[in-house]
Amino acid sequence: MKKYWLPAVMLVIFETVAVTLWLTKDNLFYLFNFSYIGLSISFGVFLFIRKHKHARRIVQLLVGLYMLIYLGLICSENMQIEGFWYYLFTGVFEAATIHYAVAKIFGPLLFGRGWCGYACWTAMVLDFLPYKVPEKPRKKIGWIRYITFAASLIFVAALFLAKAGNIERIMFLAFIAGNIIYYAVGIILAYAFKDNRAFCKYICPVTVFLKPMSYFSLLRVKCDNDKCISCGKCKTVCPMNVDMTDNSRKRANGTECILCMVCVRNCPRGAL
């Protein structure tokens, strides 16, 4: 049973967040929300340990569809970065601000960019495309993400400065339009660069939060150098071009790791 400590710990962490927010915010929704996400992620990790082929994809669908359809479309919550700016400007610690704090600002100190690998509803769709292993070298255009990050901030700030009416309705429409744009751009880039994760690497504004915090992540894939035969298989199959043979925090693209565990499954010597 010792090998199942990780899903148990993940469940405890999410349940702690769920109960804390439920009691402090006096809102039962938070108990349901974070309990559901915690159970989904823990279940996925359990399946991975059991060597289930589609463990990560199951979690992506459980969490991604919940976030997109239930929270986004049914509850009309903008869980994109524009929603975060909106609630931040209004000074309300609700919905998107709590989501970002847990999943994308402080959470990565524990699980790095696990959000990108297991919960992102944009990547959930992009991972169905055929280019799961990048066919071309990583391009040096990651600076584009900072432009989209700034554009999202400017967009919401402009609405407040212009004193736009019915701003919550605008946020909901922005959520729909934003997702359409993200999917369209992501699919186009995937086929243009022959890389499903091109959008994540070059465009996604959320990575501006995720990358610096992921540098200090406690959960990391590490290499047992005594077992490693330097075959290079892990570098070849990694969708984010991370050098897993280097255990330092400064390893190539180290803050890009999405904990997909493709490298672990493909290592011929079990060194990862």
C-alpha cells in the first residue's frame, strides 16, 4: 500500500482546501468543487500507479469538462485569466481568484505545472491531436505569452476605466470568445509546428504565473543516474522538451514539465 501514498496525500490536500474554504466563505460550493477536483486527480494518480494507459486522459476529461461546461457555461464563471483580473479588480476573493491562487499561483509550489497536464480544458482538446511528440525543435518565441498576458490585463482594465455596463455579461461572452480563439489558435499551431503543445509553449498567458512558481515545485520527475543509460528516449518523447536526465532545477525547460509521466513510462531502465 506504500506506493499509493501520493494519491492519498493529494486527496488530503484538496479536502483541506475544500473544508477550509467552505467554512471561511460559508459556501457549500467550495466543499463540492475542491472535493470533486481532488477526487478526480487522486483517482487519476491511482490509475497511473496501476499502469492504466489512459489515466491522465481520464483526469483531463473529468476536471476539464467540469471546469469548461459546468463552471464556465452553466454557472457563467469566467475561469480564464480575464476572470481572474475581473475579480481581482473588484476586490473579491471568489471563483477565478480562488481558482488561480490554488491551481496556478501557490499550488505549483507543490505540483508544478500539473494543472497543464491534468486539468486544463484547452490542453484537454489539443492532446487529442496527432502530434503528441514534437517533430521539430522548440522555437524561441515564448515571449508571445507575455503579450497575451498583458492583453488580457489591458482588456479588463479598459472595461473598468470605461465604466462598461453589465460587465459580468461581458466577462461571460469573453469566456466563450476566448475559448473559441484558444482552441482555434491551438489547433492551427499544432498542425503548423507539428506539436500538440505549441499553444502551451508559446501563447498561453497563464504560464506567466505557472513558470516561476514551478521552479520550486516539490513534486518533480527525477533521474536515477545509476540506472540511466543515456539513451535519450525521455527527451525524445517529452511533449514539453524537458531534459529529465538533469536533476537540477535549472535543467532545460525545467519549468515546462506538466507531470504527464510520458518519460517515466518510456524509460527502458526505469531510471525516472
